[in-house]
Amino acid sequence: MITVTEDIFRLTKAFTISRGTKTEARVLTVRISRGGVSGWGECVPYARYGETLDSVRDQIEGLQGGITRHDLQSALPAGAARNAVDCALWDLEAKQAGRRVWDLAGLPAPGPVLTAYTLSLAPPVEMRMAAAENAHRPILKIKLGTPDDMPRLEAVRQGAPRSRIIIDANEGWTPEVYTDLAPHLLLLGVELVEQPLPAGQDDMLAEIARPVPVCADESCFDRASLAGLPGKYDVVNLKLDKTGGLTEALLARDLARQMGLKVMVGCMVGSSLAMAPAVLLAQGAGWTDLDAPLLLAEDRPDPIHYDAEGVHPPDAGLWG
């Protein structure tokens, strides 16, 4: 039996990117029960990809109750719906077998992974204050994506002079804005730029200098999307809600590396249940951005643990 419920998690403060602001995380929780055992997973439907809570719920509820992970890969396209079901099936299989997911998947036992902490888009003075409050964190991810982002970047560097910095423009720049900013990024110690140009309008990245590695986010979903990325991008950001679950994500990670692309593992704004399988994917990644639970005012029982080592693998009480 497959059941779908909507859960809402309040954020500690408003979270802003170039496309808008949110004050809560609205997620769908999938539970699959068979023979007295239940597994669960979570997804975050994303309007940017044409998803709504209702449309994703309809996709999930249209599945056969006895579907397998193998059949799921062709039953649903890559996206949030398949992700929640895929992760619920992994959890179910682990509980039925009395083993951890990484053991079932033939993966080494995971360890903690250093994760970035995200600063949302705001006026420079506010971003400087936010950077100063989080200057103890080793990696800060800055949400940008406007024509006048240089003062914001400078403000963050002033507030956190020793932190590593990565930037996420969320498709908000033009080639002209990116070309103007690019030389300054190295000087300010930026080590990665995510999706500077809109997906589908990013061919220019193959023709202009990329002094800092450029990461595909909205331009990258699953294995099928990787073919057009080399030459334009240096890194791919794999998110379970884009790949359609851990099953495809592991395959996409391996293929990306074979193609010479480095890997970042990211997330939507969800709970610890969504981060749990992503921590397995993030083992050995060049960059990890699985900080969403740190932005929440409330979380799941048995939440993911964060400390100076980063984000830790989930306890069995949470997932897997």
C-alpha cells in the first residue's frame, strides 16, 4: 500500500533566492507498507520544473501498490514523485532485510560529509551580518542572481573572511553580467559558481572564460541530461528530487565522473528525511550542500546530525 501525506516545516527565517521567498517547507511524505513493514521517503515538488503538490501526489497515487524499484524507473519520469517512492522503497527493502541501505547498494559504510551553509539573497548589509553570524562555518553558499551582485559578494567576504565560498545564481545572470563578475570571483576566493545562466540559454558558457568552475544545476537532472554538459560546465549538482531518487542518482554520479565532470550533491528545502539518502550520494563528492534541516524551525523525529565534521549518515530510526 502506498500513502501520500503533505507535511509543512516552518523555517527559522525567510529564505530568498532570485525566483522568490519562502517561509516554510511544504513536502510530500510517501509511506509504502508491505507485510507489516513500512518504508518512507520525502520529496519537494518544485514549480521551476512544472511540479505542484497536487500533480506530484497524482503521479504517486497512480502507481501500483506492489511496484518495485526496477519497474519504478520506467513508470515515472525523473522528478520529485519518483524520488519519494524510490527512497521509500529503499527504506522498505532495508527494513525487510535487516540491513542498511548502503549495504544493500554495495556501497562502503558512509561517514560525515562537510556541507555548505546557505545564505539567502538579501541587501548587502544583511548578507554581511548573516555571513558574520556564520563565519565559523567552513563553507558558505551564497544565493545571488541579480545584475548588482558584486556588493553582496564583497559584503559576505567581509563578514566571513576565512570561509570557503560557493555561489548559486539560480539562472539569474546574463552572459554580460557573468563575464563582468567572473574575474572578481577568483580575487574574492569563490571556488564554484552554480547555474549562472538560464538552462537552455547557456551555450555561451562554452565560448567564454570560466576562471572559476561552473556547476550545472537547473541544466542537470539525470543521466540523460549529462551528454550536453561537458564543455559548458565543469561540475554537476545532483539532487534526488531532480534525478528521481537514489537509484538513478548513483548511476548519474558514476557516469558524470566517467565523463570528466566533478560532482556536487545538493537538495531542495526539505527535512532530514530528504537529506538521509542524499548523504549516501554525497560520499566522495567535490562539494556538498545538504544544509536544509539547519534552516528549519522543526524537523522529523531522529533527525540528521550536524556537527563540526558536517552532516552525518542517518540513524536507522530515521531512514535506511
